[in-house]
Amino acid sequence: MSATTSQNQRIAVVGLGSMGFGMATSLQRAGHAVTGCDVSADAVARFVKDGGAGAKTPAEAARSADIVVSVVVNAAQTEAILFGKDGAAETMPKDSVFVSSATMDPEVARRLAKQLEATGRHYLDAPISGGAQRAAQGELTILASGSAAAFAKARPALDAMAAKLYELGDAAGQGAAFKMINQLLAGVHIAAASEAIAFAAKQGLDIRKVYEVITASAGNSWMFENRMPHVLDGDYTPRSAVEIFVKDLGIIQDMARSARFPVPVSAAALQMFLMTAAAGMGRDDDASVARMYAQVTGVKLPGDK
């Protein structure tokens, strides 16, 4: 462990959802003094019960913090946390660092970084991958870019939260761009896996045996292996919601249109997520795309009445 990592830091975590809560507890476990903030008072109370400190606003959480870790859904929420009413930028000490974990358009990441850096603070573009369990274990993959100073300031938090840290450039936006490539593939793979499992059910196949065969065959993907058990169990409790991919695949379409680059496969996947959300499953697990296929085709899946 490096000398920098071993130092106890004052860290604010804004956003105590399934990912943020795990990240906050990983930071605590590493010996840092962590203050949690969330729009849900229950989430803050749960974190305080686990030994952390609580704050009602980002400004309160960020006061005196060496590092502010933002774990929210999108760019709009990130901007509000920084520059909105009671925003963190009001109270962050000079030379502290804001670690942005939201998935967003790279252009927005660059704009937010420029705006914050003009105030004498640092911005690290650091989207995350790995899910809630890895967040709680401090084993996330972090795709980060920013100045050398931002990396140096954020290093204690990054070491506590990540099993794999990719340093992808010296300016904000590169991390966001890498994450969008990951999300393109992830969304397409979930849609394809859902299509395959529902089509297998339509053929009258035992879908548990299909899962066993495919996970041992060339057609397997990480998303098939990770998400299709949700379908087999008829359990659509959200680990990652349909609306996440409505957002992320939508960002990819915007980026591609600006670049005049065709992305027809991800466009088709976006339509499946949109259909699933329109059918009232937007807040359910993203494997619910399989349920949409089932509803359209009359297929019975586990858990169907």
C-alpha cells in the first residue's frame, strides 16, 4: 500500500444507491472518514447506522472534504450536485477533487471539468463498472481520465474502491468515452440475450438447459451469463434498471449522430429497451427485455401468471 493510500482522507459520497452505498462502505473499510448524502433520508440513516456520517445536502457533505465522490445516474444530476442549489462546488476546499462516476456524454464531462477547474478544484472523470456486489467489495473497474493532480488527489479513494483502475488520459471526457463503448456492448448483449432466451422458450426448449449449454458454448457473453438467471428465476428486482440503458443507448445515438457514424445494432437494442420501458417495466431489472419479447409473442417465462 502506498503512503498516499494509507493516509486517512475526508471523503464525501453523494448518492447512496446500490452502487454508491457499496462504494461508501468500501471507503470506510479502508479507514477513511466518510460522509454520505442522498435524496433519500432512509439511505443516509442506513449509512449512519453502519458507522458513517450523514449530510442533508451536497454542500454540507463536501465541506472540508478532500475528495467528493459523486455516484448518480446522469449528467444532469452530476451538474446539480456540483453547481445547483446547495451544490458541492460552494463548499469544496480549494485543491480538493470531485470524482464523477456517472455515465455521460464526453462533451458534458469536459464542460463540467472546465467549469469546476476554473474555481481551483480538480475534476476526475471516473465512470464505473462492476455492479453493486463489486462496489461493496471495493472491486470495481474504474475508467478514469483527468489531470495528474486530479489523479494524485483522488488516489486514496480510487485504491479503496477499485480492483482495476484504467488511467485513460490527462483530460476529462476520455473516461466517459470509454464507458460509452462499454455501454454500447452491454446494452446490445442484454437485448440479444433476452431475444435468445425468449426465442428458446418459443421453441419449447427447457430454458434452464439452454442456459447451461450456452454458458459453456461460443455464444455465451458476460451479460447472458449474468442476466439470464434473473429470467430463469422470474426475479426482476432491479440490479440495473431498463431506464439505464434507455439513457445510455440514447447517449450513444446522440454521439454517433454528431460523429456521422452509423450504429444500427445499438439503435435496434435501444428500441427494445424503449418498448420495455413503455410497457411499464422501466424501473425493473434490465433483463425485463426478455419479458417484453414474451409478451409480444405469447411465450410463457418463469414467474408469468
